[in-house]
Amino acid sequence: MRVVWAVRWPVVLARQADPSTGRRMMTQRLDPRSDRPLSLQLADVLRAEIQEGIRVPGSQLPTESEFQHEYGVSRTTIRAALSTLAAEGLVVTRKGFGSYVRDRPPLRRISSTHRHASHRASGKPEFDTEAVAQGQVPSRRMLMTGRGPVPADIAGWLGCQPGDDAVIRQRLQLLDDMPAVISTSYYPLWVAEGTRLESPDALRTQLAAIVEAGGKTRLRILIPMVTSPDQVRSVREALRTILDGRPAPQVGSMIETPEAARRADDIAHVSDFLSIGTNDLTQLVLGLDREQSRSAPVTDLKVLRLIAATMRAGRAAGIAVDVCGEAASDVAAMPIMVGLGADELSVAAARVGDVRRRIREMEFAKSRTESEGRLVDQPADAAGKSR
């Protein structure tokens, strides 16, 4: 499977008019009979002119009076159109001076999933990793989700024909709260059709179904692949919109990437419980594939330190921490997990009896001392030697 996205700076200098020719902009008329609001139609026209280089970086846009004369629209419509383009990072408004095309150097980059292998261990997207390395704070907001035709230069990467429908997601990425990049992702329908990629409201729909099915049980919802507290807050906000007077379920975070473990303190303070996914965590820390991670040395010092940090974060926040994955029932690893402070172990049904028996036979104080000693005494290259 290959998923491809095109990334561009807000101003793509594809074609630029020669200022010396004094070429006059061609006015594209708006259609007041269209279902699309006039403000969005005007934004579409200006966006196309900017991206095609007709309106060059740094150039001033017409005044409101000039827009009114050219397009016959109200000032409210003009301001709404400019606000739309400003939110996309294409236009900046300088109070008392007017609106201008944002001045950015042109860049177009096409990436596929294999380019991001080096960033997976961080648990962050490539944009975030590079931003943090430069000392900047990355953020993003969704501009558009829907279906549309695949451009010719993307079709080859997706293995389809130019013009075929695909699911398109367009995001504005920001650095230190300043618009920096418009990122457009293209997903083949066979990958994204009917999934959350296509339906941004799918999360609310899924949460509503979970709450409904949960009835009057003590419901707990575990969010996978959490990397920041904002993701947990988003799920809580979506839950608030669908509870309709029903009791709120507990919301937990799965800690299964190195980045999540390093941010466990922040994540724990917005979660009701934590769950450590030892298989994926070990895989990402040691650079193994998923099948190898099932028999990987979770007792490696690098992995244990992240697990211990997560346990401490849970205790500091006053919430439970459970362990899932092979380590929860492994003969060597399970006592270490308990000694480090695991409150719960998630194991396959067939192993429950055996794990329960071994826990009852354990001396907790001894396990805790031995587990904490590993964090101090175990050499950093002990992968595979203490399983």
C-alpha cells in the first residue's frame, strides 16, 4: 500500500506574470445562483490566482472598494473571503495598509510513506520532528476533507488514472502559530472509503456507538497511539457532545511510542488511566519489525526506563497503569512489570490462570527491589541477555 501526499508552501510560484507587461488581472465573475457562498467563490478565484503566480508573493490585493467595483459584492463578503485565505496562510492583512499575498519561497515536495521510517521512533510526523529540531512549535488545523480528482503528478504514485476520485485531506501546518505549509494528502478510495480519513465526524459516531452499546456498564475507552495530551482532550470534547446526560466513560491513553512515554506526565494528567503497549514500544525503541517485537527483549534497559517513567507518571497523577502485550504474561518480564508498579495486566484468556497463580506466589517487595535495581545496574547493551 502506498499513501502519497503533496506538501506545498502557501504560495506556489507555478506561473508568474511579467510585471513589465502591465498585464491586467482577468476578472472571473461570481455566480449568485450557486449553492456555494459568494465569499467562498471569491476566495476560490483569489486562491487560484495566487497559486498560479498571477498574484505574486508580497503583492497587494485590491481594496474593498476595488473588489466591490469588480465583483459587485458586499464588504462583508470580501472580508469573509480574505479571512478564509488568511486562515489558509495565503494572505496577510496589515491594519491600515490592506491585504497582501503572503511572501514565502516556492516549494513543492512529494512524499510517500517510506520517507518517514526514520521519524517513526519519535512518534511524531516528519513536519513536527523537523520543526522541534529547529526550535519551533508545530501545530495544525484541518482545512478540508472530501473527495476530488487525483492530479496527474500524484496519480502515478497512487497507481491510478489522473482525474480518478480519491479522498483528499488538506491541512494548514503552522510554526509558532504562524502559517507555514499547506499539506494535501491523497488516499485511494480502496484505502480510505468509509473510514475516518474520509469522515471527520466518524470519531463522534464511533464514540456514540460505544456509549450506546456500553449501556449502564462502567465503560472505559482506550485511545491507541496517543502522542500528546491534545489528542486526549479532543476525544473528551467529542464525548461531551454525545453523552446526552449519560455518565461519562473513563478515557485512557495507550503509551506505545517512545515519544508518548517521554510525555507520559502530560498525558497522564488528562487521562483516567494509562496502558503500556509493550510490543509496539519495544519494536520502536529497538528498531524491530512487528513480528520480531513479539519475542523482543522488553527487559532491555532502554525499554524498561520508558516503562518505569510511565509508571511514575501514572502514580503522580493518581491513576492506574496497566501493561498489555507479551510482557504482561512473559515468565521473565511479568514480575518486572509488577515490581515497577503495574496496577493491572492485560493477558490472553488462556493465560489468566497461570499469570494469577504466579502473581500470588510473588513477594512484591522483593520484585520491586529487583526491578528498580535493573534500572541502575543493567548495562545499556544488555538487549537479549536478560530475557
